[in-house]
Amino acid sequence: MSEIFKKHLEKFIEIEDWEFSGILAFFQIKKVKKKENLLEEGQICKSHYFVLNGCLRKFFINRKGTEQTTEFAIESWWITDNFAFERGMSTEFYIQAVEKSEILIIDREAQEKLLIEFPKMERYFRFVYQRSYAASQMRIKYLYDFSKEESYYHLYNAHPEFVQRIPQYLIASFLGFSPEYLSEIRNKNRS
Amino acid sequence: MSEIFKKHLEKFIEIEDWEFSGILAFFQIKKVKKKENLLEEGQICKSHYFVLNGCLRKFFINRKGTEQTTEFAIESWWITDNFAFERGMSTEFYIQAVEKSEILIIDREAQEKLLIEFPKMERYFRFVYQRSYAASQMRIKYLYDFSKEESYYHLYNAHPEFVQRIPQYLIASFLGFSPEYLSEIRNKNRS
């Protein structure tokens, strides 16, 4: 299973088997059940999660008391509340398994030690954060620019399998509208 | 002037004078006039900009034909269209000087060579991207969660000097509302 992580590392850096064993020793592997929470609002955000299989999501409870999903992570994606993680602060978010998942977990102190012991991991994480930042800059543009309907079609066209795979009420939550409105858009498209 | 860049590097990595000279050789220094465009929609995004003094902003032209500001960069901030920069693609954004500014510019190929020649710069850029990503994740939360009025007060409380310094129509553009609406909020607060 950890082969998925090795393959992801090899997209960005060259890595020997002995190095990979050393790197992997900094992580715990964990199986999580569907709907299990890895992090809850108010807790200190201690960990960074890498998805080996399955799917996690990040959400917060908005002032209407409903769950607003801000992020998903499928295979080979990292997820955490990066702001709280770096500072060892409490979080405003939840991280929950959308599906039964298998994940790697690294704590903040372990991640810092990993970077010192294996400096090539600086290059790996530089790429991970660079791409995540670039994606979130585009996301901010779309949040300003797209109508609700356009944001659905943009997501659908970019990631059709993902939209099929994830429960529709979570897609609606991610796009910031109600499940009813999402059905309306989808029905309009069918007719 | 490049001392500002050295100080920023030293926040994250230890650096000798001879190394700093070597690093600086990868950059051009440039003075830009107020309202000068460094990047325009449709151009290949070749460069990454570090602000030594002054202020840059990033915006796109939305479907109403108005400028939607998505980002500012003041002293010691990096700015580019990261998505297009990494891929050597054309951009959907403009980058423009808000004030007369002095900046460092590095092109993509130069940045790649810099990282190879000075591997400790991987650690520096890992921090830069990690923090930028964390900030943009919080920004996405606020875009979902805050009313227009709250988003103004949040920005004002977090960066009062910045809000005073920047022309109010640009603050309005960044927050996604009209200059008139911004005056209304400010007047309401005064009365």
C-alpha cells in the first residue's frame, strides 16, 4: 500500500529503497472508517495526512450550522489545516473520511525531523505546497468569477470520475449550494 | 535594497554573504512605475516577483468587464500566477504596480537552476509556498463564511496599515464589492 506514496515521491525526487524505508519510519499507517473524524474543531492540529486510498474531506460548520466542505483529498493527496498545523494551533475545521480509507499520518515534529534527516524531502514538499498553492489561487479566481451552475460544470469537466464517485450532497456542500439546487442543475442538463 | 531579500531568506535559512551574492545573481532588479503592468492576460507567465518596496496586485477582468483583484504583494511578498508560471503557460491574470515599486524578478529556468545550485533554497521556497498555501486555504474559508461587511472588518483588523495605505477602490475590488458599498460600510462605522 505504501508503494502509492513511493510512486508519488518519485514524481518529484529520486529515491533509493533504503531511503524510502527511512522516510516511511516517520509515518504511521491508519485505516479509517467512513465518516470517521481525524480532526475536529477546537482540537490542536497535530498531523498531516496523505491518502493511500479512499477519500477525506475538510469542512467547517458555518454560521447557519451546516457543514461547508472546502477541500477533498483522494489517492496521493495531502490534507490538513496547514495554518494550524504549522503553528501547533487549534483548528476551525473537521477532517473526515468520505469513504473507508487508508492513510499515512505524520505529526509536525516528525515532519520537521524528516526534513532535516532527508533534505531531499524539502524538494518534495516544496513541489507539494507549490502545486497546492497554485490550485488554490485558481480556486479563488473561480469563487469570484463563476456562477453556481458554472462552478458545477467546471468541476464536472475537470474531474468527471470524482463527481460520479462522491455523494452528491458533498459535491453540493463543496460548491456552496444545497443538494436540491444541484439536482435541479443536473435535471436541467438531462432534459 | 536587496538587504530586504537577504533578511527574508534569513527568516528561514542560514546564509553566508558569498552564498547570497551567488543567489542574487539569478535575479534581475527592476523599478516599476505606478500602474505599470508586469504581466498581462494572454502572455506567457515567465517570471516570479519579489517585492523589495512598494506594492503589486494581481487581478483578472471578470465577465462584467471590471478588474477583480485577487491578491496584493507588499514588501517581502512573492507574487505570480503560480499555475501558469510552473507550466510555462499563458495567464488569465494581470500583475500591476499599485505604487512605485522596486522588485526582484526571477524567470522559471533561473529559479530551477537556483534550486539545483543552492539546494538550501528548496527549504526557503518550501516555507514560502507552505505559508502562502495556508493563507489561501484560510482565504477560501472566509470567502465561504463571511458577509461582505465582515470580510472588510476582518481585513481591517488583521492589516490596518495596509487598508489605510491602499486606494479604497482596490480594497473594494479585492473584497469583491463596489467602491460605493465600501464607503457605505465605512460611513456606517463612523456614525
